[in-house]
Amino acid sequence: MRMSDIIEEFIKEMFDDTDLIEIQRNDLAEHFNCVPSQINYVIATRFKPSQGYYVESRRGGGGHISIKKINVTKSNAIMHIISSIGNKITAQEVDIFIKNLLSNDFITLKEAKLLKAATNEKVLMISKNNIDELRANIFKNMLINLVEND
């Protein structure tokens, strides 16, 4: 596992008993023997509102950071992803969305594999100019079919 993955898992484990955690950026960096900017990177990329988190950061005093886990339904999460995709999406962005859906138990491993297979560049054999547009259309259509009627 990469250091970013380890830090992410550590922070997520802190949510086991609560929906709000407060951490000191410098303390966490010292714990993992890394630079504080690595903690910033993990929080900025792995704890976004689209992933079900609200982050509040305060400067000074070691960088106090509050992270609140937002309870999101499967349908709301999927619809938010669909609306945030736009006209194009890269394979890397699809992978991030799939990972987040999996980590929140909004999709099964089988569904994740199907989403990944359908948006893979080996399947989308068209010009490089149009591949991200086709990938976005396929991914959005597949996600729409995963939305449950709440």
C-alpha cells in the first residue's frame, strides 16, 4: 500500500464510533513520519464532499482539521456522481468514483467490475478524441440503472 492509502485508512478507522473527528495535521504527519503536505493531499483528495465528507481546516497551532462524515444514501451518491461527470471522464476518474462507491458499500464488487470493464480503454476502441465522451455516456447510463427507487 502507498503511504496515502495507509493514511486514508487510518483516518477512516477513526470514524468507527463517530461522524466527526478532529485531528492535528502535524501530529498525524509525525505519526506517519511524513511531511504535513502529504496529510493535506490525502484529506484534499480522499475526503471531499462528493465522497461523503465535510472538511474544515484552521491554520496555526499544528493545523487543526475537522472532518465530518455526511450520511448519504446510495441513490443520492450515484445521482451526485452523475451530475458531476459532465461530458467527458477519464479512466482514472472512473476508477476513483468506483472505489468510493465500493468503500461506502453503494455497489457490490461484481457491479464495480462491470462498471470498470464497460469503461475500459480496451473496450472503447474509438479515436482518442472521443473516448472520454463515450466513457462518460456509458458510465452515467450504467449508474442511472443502479439508482434505486427510494
